[in-house]
Amino acid sequence: MRTSDRVSRDPRPPLRPSGRRAPVPRAEPRLIGGSSAAIEWGRLMVLVLVVAFAAAPFVGFLTSLSAVTVVAFAAALFGFGRPAVGVLGVTLLCTLDPLIRHFLLTTGGLLRWNTFNYWLLIVMVLSMSFVWRLADPHSRLLKVFVVLLVSNLVLSPSLTMGVQHVLGIVTLFGLLVYFAQADENPDLWYMVGVVNGAAGAAGGLAYLLLKDALPEINTNAWALFPEAAVFATCLGFRAAASRPNGQWILSLLAGTNALWTFLSGSRGGILIVSIGLIYILLTMKRTSHRVVFVASSVVVATLALNTFSDMQASSLHRINKMLDEEESAASRTNGRSDLAAAGVLMFARHPFGVGTGGFAHAWAELGFVPGFTSFKRGEEFQAHSAWIKVLAENGAPGALLMVLYVFSFMWYGRKSATPGATSLGVFVTTALAVTFVSVEFQGKSVWMLAAGATAQFYPAEMRRCLAADLQRQIGKPRRLVRRAVGRIVHPGQAPAALTPSTEQA
């Protein structure tokens, strides 16, 4: 093989006179009939979602959910390396994840909770060079955090729970492999918001209409579904500014999903989606769009609240109970205040933590504590808060790293050259900080938000790592061929001893 042939096939940019390579050029969206591939695939997926959930009253909600899940997994699988398909598929899986885990994957054990995680782990292994080279501040902090969690598994009394805890976090890098391929394609980011917003709106309506015939699901777990849809619309909101009525469409979808969250009665979920709605209102470019958004939200909310009046009463009761000063703290928070106080007590006794995944065991062994109620006393029970979990399990080092990671989006967002990064960084930090008060790390909505923001803040870094990973994948077959040729031509020599003339032979 001639040297000129190797140079011409090198996917990396040419060397500059200084010896440094030119920046990796960003990929332009491929057009299909005057419209980008992302728009075409997005429209097709929205059509599939609407048809599937519209058929739920006739075929059953679980059948519709299964069909949508198969489509999302197929898009994520066959779209690996094809961002117009893969990004839409993997974000749809993140949105559907709470429903999939509860209604479909009911085999128990690690398979039930980590089927999606396993696929993301495979993606990470296939793109290990990309993950290893990530050098943006958010990825660096998260890598150090994961290393700490893994090292603390040695102290854990519950290795299985600790591994699930780590899996819930580390798969963010698998999501980042997909998001990095989105680059700065505004059509793709816009369709991320449309597809997931439509999934939450249509799927939420179908569930509410048929919930009496479905297995019971925890309100907080159900609320993660529309929450993820709101997060997706926020990720695509900046890109929608250049499209006619794009921001209005995304805001309407976000408002619909926020309404489903309210009807769920999840107080933490209501606060979280409220933050998303505030971000959308403040980010809208036109005042007229804000007025239309508010007016449309009032109309939709009035119709929905009248339709689901029983759920409205239940939600208002939960909110009033939380604000009732005559109730005890444990009663108002459904025992969360006891869990939080126990986490602080565990930290005081073990400043470096009880081990990753060890909160439930430590809670059961806590015994009688003055001032605590009898809530779940003597039973293994999770912290239900990532902040408390990390403080108790990983101590001061873990809490510090988690604070640095969450607030890094606000800090580095203002330094990013991406338009709108400052407001997005403030939103992501606020959303993560509030979400981690009431949930742990298993849900994919927060990691979808974090990975999407990271990719938008550092598109050049994503392109650099993707180019390096592509070069590794291209070079590996070449090295295998060289070694095979060397063994045939010179059976007695090691592959490393090949000369350039032997390689050409």
C-alpha cells in the first residue's frame, strides 16, 4: 500500500504547517427531498407514537407501550452511528424508561432494572476510545465520581445494590456517545424535543384514560415519564428558535406533560417540571409566543382537570398535606424527613461513608433514634434521595464531587461559546439539584438532560473524540491484517519485528 493511499484515507483533518491538526469539521445535516434526515425520521416516529397510543383503548395500553418500546430499541440499535435515527431512539427510551421498567420488564433481579443499561454499556465498550478521551469538565468530574463509587463497593454490605447504583450513573457515557453524533444539528435537537414531548403527551393521555385497568404504579415513578418529556423539550428549545412556530410547539408539548405530572400527585415532580416551564418562558424570544403559551396552557389545563377531576382532588390533597403545619414533618413528607435525618446521622458516624449501596442495610441496623418515627423501622429501605444516599454511602468525598458535578453546568455554561448556554446551564444545575432531592440515580431523565447539555456545551470536544474513535476503529482491522501477513511471510518472527518492506509485501 502506497503512503499516498494511506494519507488519502485518513479520516482526520490534514496537518497544518505548525504540525497541529485543523479542527474537526462539523457534519452538515443530510437533506432528503429538501428536508433533513432528522426531520423526516422525527415525523415518522411521531406518527408511530400517535397511532400506537391512539390504538391503546382497543388493543390495550401495554400492547401499545410494547410496540413503541420495540420501535425505540430498534432505532437505538440500528441507529448506532446514524444520529438522525439513533439519537431519537435512545432519547425515546430514556423517556419511556419508567414505564418500561414497571410494566414490561417484570422478571425481577438485575435484568428488570438494567436492560437498557446493558445496551448502553455495550455502546460504551464499542466506543471505549471516545469515552476515554472525553476531557470536558463535566465528564472528568463524573469519571472521578464513578471511580470513587466503585472503590467504595469494597465497604458495601450490599454489593448488588451498589452495582445497580453505579450502573445508573456510568451509562451516561453511553448516552453521550449518541448525543455527540448530534453535533450542532439544530433539526435533530429540535426533533428530540418534538418526539419525546409527543411521546409524553400521547402516552400520558392514554395511561390516564386506561389506568384503572392497569397494574398499580407508584405516583413518583409514573411522574418520571412526563418529567423526562419536559427535559427533552428543554434540550431542543434553543434549536427551535430558527423554525416557524418551533418554540410554540415545544412549549405546548411541555405544558401538556407538566399537566400530566400535576395529575400524578408527585410533589417533587410538580416542582421539577415547574422549573422546566420557567426556563421555557424565559427563553422564548417573542412576547406573543409567551402569551399564546400561557393562554393555551390555561385552556388545556381546564379541559384536563375537568376530565380527570378525581386525580385533581388527589393531587391537591397531597399538596395541601405537605403545606399543613399541623402535620408532622414525617407525615408531610411520607417519611422522607426521617430518611434524610438518618442519612445525616450515618454521615456523622461514618464521615467516609458506609459503602456504595449500603444505605438500606444501615437504615435497617440503625435501631431506635430519639425524634424518629416508626416509619420503616428495622426494614431495609432506600434513601429516595441521591443527595442523602451519596452523603451516607460515600461520605464527604462523594458529596463534594456530586456538588461539583451538579454545579459545573451553571459554572461552565456561562463560559461556553454555544448560544444560550448560560441559561441552559442554570436550568440544568437547578433541575439536577432539585431532582436529586426526591429521586436517586436509576432514572434516565436526569442523565439524558446532563448528557444532552454536555454535548451542546462542547460540540468541538465531541467531534474530536468521535474522530479519534473512528481512527481507532479503522486502524484496528489494518493492524490485524498486518499481523496476519507477517505470520504468513515470516512465521518465525513476532509481528512487531515486521519491516516496512514486509508490510508492503
